[in-house]
Amino acid sequence: DTGVSQDPRHKITKRGQNVTFRCDPISEHNRLYWYRQTLGQGPEFLTYFQNEAQLEKSRLLSDRFSAERPKGSFSTLEIQRTEQGDSAMYLCASSLYSTGGGETQYFGPGTRLLVL
Amino acid sequence: AQKVTQAQTEISVVEKEDVTLDCVYETRDTTYYLFWYKQPPSGELVFLIRRNSFDEQNEISGRYSWNFQKSTSSFNFTITASQVVDSAVYFCALSYTGGGNKLTFGTGTQLKVEL
């Protein structure tokens, strides 16, 4: 049973460029979450999917950010016109949704973005 | 609104000492879930434990133990006989059913275990 994987692990880009990150969840998990973590802080929620439906987006997710999960499998997070303030670790997590709630989220290794 | 406070920014101990990491939470929901995650220098968050709001039993797993007290809204984590490999940032987090189970994290506690 493989865990959550993310690609790339590191990305350096120039301000104004577009970047795209990929997350592959644990295969049987139907929920997928994106978080952002800046230095010295805890992860902050960005958005989540249940199967292919994007159910919630945080106010942190400006219109330069877009996320997709086609076919309810892997997900991509795209940042357009990157800014230096976008520099952070982007974490993906997956879980198996249950009506009882409180399912455990398992995290990938993250993608560390540096915008110059 | 949900909030998690980890007042200890950094703790340094000598190997074999016991150490307790504090976590205080705020929520208006009656059904909620509390978690601890470990983040080693590699960056990946590793799940340690999950508790629901209806289960206040303390839990022990090897050298790790957790104390959940609803009366003080705390969910503290104790490492007994700490080891160098325990050095990491530890995060406490909260989720609730009505919020899509998204996690609200504290700011983390950096634990350094030295020889």
C-alpha cells in the first residue's frame, strides 16, 4: 500500500511564471485535501475534493490558484502569475470519507515552492 | 471558529528525559476530533493519533501517551524516555464533521532531543 505522493518535491520559479503541482492520493481514498505551510507555521487549509467534486475553497485560495481532480483520482494545483508570497510548502493529504466523520488524513511529502 | 494553541514554540531536552507537549483547543462543536502529527526535517507530516470528543480515555502507545481533558480543552502529548529520533516539530490539529473534516493546526512545537 503506497502512501500519498507529490510531484515535484521542489520547484524554483521566477515571479510571474505559472506552476503546477500534482498529488496522487492513497488509491482507495475518496477525499483529497490541499494545505499550505509557511516557515514556522502549521499547515493551513486551501481546498478539498470528494471524488471529483471540489467541495470547499479557503479564502486563502485567490483567483490565481486553481485545483482539479479529474476522475476523482490524482489532483493538480496550479498557481498562475506566481508572487514571492506564494513561496511555501504545499501539502496534499487524502482520507477515506465516512459518515461518522473525523477520518484520518494521511499526508504526502509536500512540494516546496520558492518564487524568486 | 476553530482554534488550536501550542504555546511552546521550542523545547530542548536531554535524551531519556520525559517531555510533555501542550495543546489547547477552541471549538463550539460538540462533535470534534483531535490529532497529533509529527513533522521530521524531511517535511512529511506523520500521523500519530486521533481522538474523538466523546472518548476522554487516555491512550498509551509505547513511549507515547496522550491526555485528553474536555474540562480544560486540552490534548497533551507526553514522550517518555525521549530519544534523538524524536527530534521533530509536533503539530496538534482539530477537525469537526460540519467543516468537511478539514484540519485546523496549531503553530507546532519544535522538540530537540540532545545526547
